[in-house]
Amino acid sequence: MMNFHEDPSAPESIVRRDFLRRLSAAGAAALASGAPRLLANGSLGEIEHPRPKADACILLWMAGGMAAPDTFDPKRYHPFEKGLPVKEMLSTFPAIDTAVDDIKICQGLENIASVMDRGTLIRSHVQPDLGSILHSRHQYQWHTGYVPPQTVAAPHIGAWMARVLGAPNEVMPAFINIGQRLEGIGESEELKAFTTAGFFGSEFGPMNLPYPDQAAVSVRPPKGMESQRFANRNRLFRKLVDASPDRDRMSDYQQESMLRSMDAAYRLLSSKDREAFDITLEPKESFEKYDTGRFGQGCLLARRLVESGARFVEVTTEYVPFLHWDTHNDGHTTTTRMHQEIDRPIAQLIRDLEDRKLLDRTLVIVASEFSRDALMEGKPGSNANDQAREKVDALGEMKHYGLHRHFTGGSSVLMFGGGIKKGQLYGSTSPERPLVAIENPVSIEDLHATIMTAMGISPRMGYEIEGRPFYVTEDGNGRSVDALFA
């Protein structure tokens, strides 16, 4: 296994270029790799899959580093005051009550507060120190379970579910990714590196829908093209793929996987199930409850897709450098806007799933790649470069108010449904800086093991690819946090 450790003194642009170069090499290796072989009970001993608690999983991804002290882990609050020492700034929103007596979250999340009794709030999620604290590296690790780059392309956790479990409805894609553009934005190549099925092949990769309001167009045959002409076009396209020069770079397995993915797309475009992608069919009153923008519409689309048999759906607030949760400036003002974007649709999704008797069998996760702190990059002891865009000792103007640096010592995760305990608070962080996890820390490996356990997949399950074992949690070491389950 090839792990990647950057020189902390290297400029960020050089670190990112080297990172991307190595990711590209892993992607090329994935095209050339043969069929992954399921590992029998081997070096990790006998593997038994747990009984599934959930049939579907929805990941609500707060891309860009959601600050826990300004969302789900409020600390000492001080309103904006010119001249306030930055070291005194912990939370920039006051705490509010929730539906659970001993759980408080930040002002601006009142709707989520009202459904807190349906799930568990983890306040002790921790990420490792990966050298330079790059969003792309941490997002890659969170989504695949592996530190990039690897000698093979690591599958996204959604691809694992698609490969192992398939889709409840064979017409529906098992893995759907909503809200993230993969073209025309900064760091798009890095995002593509983990938004993939990796060595599993194209058929288990995501259907990408960057704009929820245009999802219906993605599953609709071209206007004016009758079914027979559409079928003929599909056959012609297969011939073009057969003649593609890229076929020489692809193994037989990868070629067949690509063709099977094309067949699956054709079945969907020919099916009535494609109506699930059309959020304009939602009743007006229901649509308006979700409509806070692309993320809110994405939550509505996710609910419709899960109702129709999708296995794994990710909805993201979208990662674009220095936008959304990537709050290097104007932290408080930007977070106020993000509260408004996520609060109503997340709560409505939970209520709708509950009303439709789907919540118990749907695991919903709200997470981010790391938290934020006003003073510290990484966590205590880290030698990561400080990526603050402007460094001040005291608040001079409103743009300084908020938590700006990348912090990996303690972040928050919300989990609902899928056998998760209701109304539970798990773990805690220090009440004063450094705001590190001080009780029941949950690593990425163990969080993934918990997610997979809920879905009925052993955290020690693995495949052999290019002569080496590759597990659903890194080296098969993830352990489910059973205290999270009812």
C-alpha cells in the first residue's frame, strides 16, 4: 500500500499537484485492473455479515468543513464585538433547546432541533492528521475510508453498497450523487478521484446529478426520439464504445462493466420509474417545504429516489473552494446562510421518511470532512501549514467573526433511522479550546464500520485486487460502535 505524506513546508499548490498526479496514476491503474475477487474467510478469520438494519442510506454531505461549534456542538457564546480577542471566540451563535432535554444545538437550526428525538448526535468524530489539511484529501478519506492515493482506485462507500447489495429495484441506479458539479470548478479532478466505483467498475459508480431540478432530463430519451430509434441509438453507441481507443487501456472486466452500466442506463430511460427523478411532480406544498435551493431540492429528490428503490444517495451542499462551508472569511455571515439552506430540508426529510414508514429502514447521515477553529490548523501537535487567509488577533470587522481554520480534533455527525438510537447524545468535546474529543472518540474507520453494519455488510469484508486484499474499512480494522444502535 502506498500512503502519501506531504512535506509540510511545501507550498499548497505543489502539494495539490503532486496529490493529483498520484491520483491520476491510480485511476489509470483502475482501468487496467481485472475483476476483483471476493476474499474468502482469510487472514481476518471467518466473516459473518450482520443482519441489516437498513435497506437504504442517505448521506447529507456538508462539503467544505462544517464548524461544529457553530452548528451541532455549541460552546461559550460571545456576540460580535469590535476588539474582541480571537482567542475568546468559540461559538458565534447562541445555543437553543432541542426535542431532547440534554441536547442543545446552535441558533438557526430550529427545525433540526425539533427532530433531534428521532436520532443520535455524535460530538466526538475525529480525523487523522494527514500532513497538509487539504479538503480533497480529507474528503477522499472520508468517502472511501482510505488515505489517498492508493496503488488502486479506492471505491466510494456508495459503490461498496452498490457492489455488495445491489439496488432494491433493479431499474434504479444503486448509487446516486446529487448536488456536486464535477466540471468547471476548482479541484474538480480531486473530487472525481473519490466520486467513483474505483476498481469495482463503471456499473457500480454514481449517477451524478449536479442540479436536482434538471434530474428528470437526465433520465429522459431525447425529445422526439421514438422508442425504436432510441434502441437503435443505444446499439450504435455500444459499437462506438467497442471501437474506442480507450479499450486498449481497459481490462476485459472494466470493458464489460462499462457495457453493463450502459444497459442499466437504457433500462432506466425506458422505465416509468424515471418519474422519481422529476421533482416537479411533487405536490406544491411538499416541494415548497424543501425548496431552500439546490441542497433542499436535493433532499427532496433523495427521498423520492429512496422511495423508488435507490440503495445509496449522497446529497451535498457542494464543495467549491472558499464557498459554502469553506468559511475562510465571513464565517458567521456565511454560516447563517448555510443554516438557512440545510435546516428546513433536513428536518423535512426526516419527517417525510417517518410519515412514509421508511425512516426505520433508511440510514440518514449528516457529516463533513472536518470542523473549524479560530486559532488551530489540524489538531494539537499538528505541523500542518496554517491556511488562514487573514490572520488577526482581535475582531476588527464582521468578516473576522466566525471559525475559519481547518480542525480535525473533534467534529459532529448526525445519524437517523437504520436502527440508530433515538434521542441519544454520544461523545463530547472539551468545553474550552482546544475543542478536541474527550469522550468516546469515533474514527472514520469505526464510523464506516457502523454504517456498513447498519446496512448488513461486515466491516471486514474484502476483495482481492492486483494481488492484494482491499477491505470495506481500511485493512478491515473498523469496528462498529454498537452503542449507537437501539
